[in-house]
Amino acid sequence: DGGITQSPKYLFRKEGQNVTLSCEQNLNHDAMYWYRQDPGQGLRLIYYSQIVNDFQKGDIAEGYSVSREKKESFPLTVTSAQKNPTAFYLCASSIGRAGNYGYTFGSGTRLTVV
Amino acid sequence: QKEVEQDPGPLSVPEGAIVSLNCTYSNSAFQYFMWYRQYSRKGPELLMYTYSSGNKEDGRFTAQVDKSSKYISLFIRDSQPSDSATYLCAMSEEGAGNMLTFGGGTRLMVKP
């Protein structure tokens, strides 16, 4: 079945550590997105990529980094510069470069700082 | 002021009630309107999709768009406990490169 796979489902990070969240899609979608969701809050855009080897900062990019070396993959690294990384992270993808047809979301990764 | 406003709730209703969820927006260029349902600790899933104004019905769900008032609604008939979730509205302008703008979500609780 086509979809977006996020892994791991739960991730624990120690202070000062970098961690990488995986996002893979087999939908042949062009664009991919990373959102952060805090309890009781909406979605905040971290980074997005509309084509391979290109990505743009979203509203809250500080302390995060991404790469888009393959169409299917868009990993997110949470660096030690992100001071409050505990949150639910969602990856999404869309046909073409527009939101006109909606996004398909992964099932999310819950990151906790220990 | 946010571009898309949505009452966060929670909205608590008894089973079988008709539920009305709403969003207002300020950007008159929005043409595509969507509703997503998100269960706790899960990713959002697309529930309803509407282009421009009008109504769309799918089973117990009806989506309404009133562009003149910049107001969209999602109605759920005969609500079930399984409808308990957070509902996010989302919208975008026409054309390439335009991303979805999301509302903050409304938490719905349907009590048996």
C-alpha cells in the first residue's frame, strides 16, 4: 500500500544530542513537509521541500536541519541547538508542488528529551 | 490575527447529536478547503475536500464553504464516540507552490 512511513514512533533524546527522524514515502509525491505539533496546538511548519535537492525553511526552522537527496526520503535532524524539542513531529507529502490536493501525513514521531 | 481561526474546544456532545465545526479565514484568495481528522497520537487524515464554494456530502459528513463570509463548516450527523478526535481545517490558494494553511484544530468529544 502507498503511504508515508515515519520512524521511529517514539524517540528519546539526551541533552546535547542530535537525533534524526526518518520519513519515507512511496506515493511518488513531489513535495514533502515537516511539522511540529505541541499539546493542544496546531501544526507549525519546520521545513519543506518541493523538489529533490532543494528545501526551504518554514516558520520554526531554528535548531532543525533536513536533506532531500531522494524523492522518497526527507529526514529531519533535531540538533542540540533546538532548546525545547519535546513534541510530536509529523511528516507529510503532496502531489506536485501545491497544497491544492491536500497532504498525506505519516503517523508521527513522538520525541522526548530525557 | 491568524490567517485561519478555529475554536480549540473541547466540544463535548452526546452520542447521536449533530456536530458543527467551523473555521474563519482572512485570505480571500483561498480556493481549496479541506477538513482533516486527527486521532490522539496519530497523523491527520483527509476527511473532506471542497473546491471553491458550496456543499459536499459524504455519508454522515457535510462540508460547507461560504466564500462571501470567509467561513467554512463541517457537520457531523448522528455523531458516534468514534468521531472523538481533533478536527483541523486547511485551505490553500490556486496555483503551484501554494501550501496548505491550517487552523489550530477543534477537539471533539462524543460521549456515549
